[in-house]
Amino acid sequence: MTRNSKPIIWTGRALKILLIVFMAFDASMKIIRAPLAVKASESLGLNSSYLPVLGIYMLIAAALYAIPKTAVPGAVFITAYLGGAVAITSSANLPGHPWLFPVVFCVVLWIAEYLHNAGFRMFMAGRRGVSYKTS
């Protein structure tokens, strides 16, 4: 899987673009304190005054993830954010499984990076002397 085949790379790119667009949209809704975002945060027991801070964090993490040289640290920041989302949604005791979305989002995020980034694939395969150059 360390080959740089075009279908693998393009699948990773497509997933990555979709994730970044979703994160940018979600972050902007938090920054402007859209009524739907305020209502959702309050249903989780969060004070809506924290929404702009969360939105700015998410926007910075998404920007880092979008830049090839900082994609892996950006993915780590997004993973941390999503870990907090899992904790908050599971403690809110809402019906269904609202914690499942951030878990699936995080898994797709790392799959996208794995498919898109040949250096990351080599690193995950345990090869030494890896540079994180995007395919």
C-alpha cells in the first residue's frame, strides 16, 4: 500500500477535501454563533459563549490539516477536538449514539491521511528515514 497509485491518492484527496470543507463550515457556524450551533451546544450542556473559541480552534486545526507539511499535526489537533466531542456527547445522555459521529469522522480523517500521504504510509509501515511529503 506504499505505492503511489493514482486511485489511492485521489481517494485520499477527495476525503480530505470533504473533511476540510465540513470542518470549515462547522467552525464558521461556531464563530458566528449561529442559532443552530447555540441550540446544539446548550443541548449538550455547554455554555454557548465558548463557541467562538471552539470554532477558532477548529479552523486553525483544519488549516493545519490542509497544508501538506503540517497535515499530521493538524490531524492530531482535530483528533484531540473530536476526543472532547466524544466525551461531551457521551456525558450528555442524549438518545441514540451521538458520540458515534466524532468517532467515525476521526477514523475517516486518518484513513484520508493514510491514503493521501505516502510518507505517512511509510511511517505507519515502520520504515525509517521517512519524510512527510504528500503524494
